[in-house]
Amino acid sequence: MFNFCIYLCTQIIIDMEQVLVEIKKALKELFQIEAGKELQIQRTRKEFKGDYSINVFPWVKQIRKSPDEIARLIGEYLIINASIVESYEVIKGFLNITLTNEALFTNFANFSINNPKTSSFAPEKIVIEFSSPNTNKPLHLGHIRNNLLGDSISRILAHRTSNNVIKVNLVNDRGIHICKSMLAWKLWGNNITPSTAGKKGDKLVGDFYVLFDKEYKKQITELIQQGLTKEEAEKKAPLILEAQEMLQKWEQNDDETRQLWEKMNEWVYSGFNDTYAKLGIHFDKIYYESETYQLGKKYVTEGLEKGIFFKKNDGSIWVDLTADGLDEKLLLRADGTSVYITQDIGTAILRYNEFKPDKMIYVVGNEQIYHF
């Protein structure tokens, strides 16, 4: 996540075109090559030293040298001729370039805080999503990180060439995890409220989510001792079956279930708002998964009808992304209930139709990279 922030901020401070110009000069003078679209530059992966990396494989046949040798020759050229380059490293045909501190500070100085419109970047409409909490627990340190990064990036992008930045929050207010807190309160809460407990509402609801997990694990252990496998026990534990039933009731608009859901969510929102106020965070629009998940289900159903998605024997709907080097991804459970990606699909389409943005940015933990 922090690398993402550094990457985005560096894009703003450093003109990547300056690096590309120097590499094009090197290719032309060393090998008489006029580089085009095959010249790709990217941020150096975090496990390696460097600021930017290029792949030299596109020119191996033309130059008739090994990739490492080509990368080394370009690196040496840049050290001698490009004042912005401090050092380089060759890793399996990739040239990793480290810029000088002077280059960083010079570019930063050229970025006029008082006159951001001098930038070569054209203004864009950018939707940036951050925070995205669940209503089954309070905002934790990871949320605070994403809130601060998201708000900072939003301010930088809004200042830069006067972009139109729209800050949005997607509240995960429905799903099996929410039902776990609800069920635990229903079973063991004894009608406790934030005021009677003397706790913030989001903290109280989070306590019941933890309690559910504790009791659920006890049931799993008992079932394993009775001869079930761990996987079987996780699926057949009475608590998880009851939580799944509650989720189905919620999606069927059962009055009692919906009333409990609304009551506990209000407790959580009160706690969230207190935290946001202390952080100085506000949003231009807040989306709620309870209002968007049906849209995602609609598009999944349409994709199934068009043959884009497929249905398994148990009735669940999936997408096969193995041809893209990914895997098969569940889009809709066998019982018809949604998963995260269901509403992510619906919300992305909803936002695009609503704002017609040039970019959409999601500020999330790096464990979510594969999901997106």
C-alpha cells in the first residue's frame, strides 16, 4: 500500500518522460534504434533496488547481444550521459535505474504549488475510493492508513492541474460477516446497546463479531472430534449454518432480520462518523453495498446468459480467467447470495455511468491486489 502511494506521488513529482528521453537517446546512439511503443517503463519492484525499470528483450534479436549485456551497456551510457541517473542494476534482462537525489529535488522544485496548472498533465476527472469499512467491526489501523493515504492522494491530485477529484466510500454493510455479528448479538447480547455498555457502537458490534468467531471455532473443534474433517466441520457447524440462513432472510427482506441489521448498522455509523471527524475526513459520496449488490447480480446473470460466465453443478456462477494467468473466480454462491466481487462489478459500472471518470483509483491493502 505504501509503495502504491509512493508510486502515485512520484508520478506527480517526477516527469517520467524525462527518463524515457534519456533511454531513447541511449538506444539510438548505442544501437541506432529508434525506440517506439516497445519501450515500456515501470516502477521498479519493491524487492529490487531502483526507481524505474525497463525490459530490454524487445531489442535482443535486432542488437544480437544478450539481454544482460544490452541492459549493462544502456546503464553505462546513462551513468555517463544522463545527469538524472545515479546508478543502475541489471536483473535477468531488466535494467533497474536509480535517479539522483538532485533529480528528485529539481523536479519537486519545478512542481509549483502556487501554480499547479503549469504541469504538462491535462486535468482529469478521477474517482478515488478509500476507507471502505465493514459494519461488523470498528475502523482499525489498516483503515486509518487507507483513510490518510486516500485523503492525501485526493488532495494532491485535486491540486495537480486542477483535477476534478471525487472522493467516494463504499461501506460493506451486508454479507455473511455482518450476519455473524448480528447473530452473536441475537444469541448472547441480552439487548445490550452502546449506551448501556458505555462503548462506541462500532466497537460493541465488533466485540460480537469476535464472539461469533470464538464460538464457531469451538463448534468446529467438537465436530472434528466426532470424526469430521476440518473442511466438513467448517461447513456443518450450526453457527455458520444459522448465519447463512440469516443472510438469506436478509436478502429476502425478512422484517425482523432487516430491523436488527438497521439497528446495529446505525450503532456502527455513529462510531465511524466520530473517527472520521477526528481524522478530518469527508467524502463526496458514500455507497452502500446493500444498495448496489443487486446491480452486480444483474450483470452476473447477464454475463451467464451471454456465455461469459459459467454455472457449476451446485448452481454457483463463476468466471474462468485461467487464460489470463489468473484462476476461476466465484461470482455468485449456489444459494444465490453475493460475494465481494459481485458488488464490486455493480458498483464500478454504477460509478462509471454516474461520473464518466477518466480514472478510478482504489486505495486498499496490498492483499487486495489479486482481487482487483
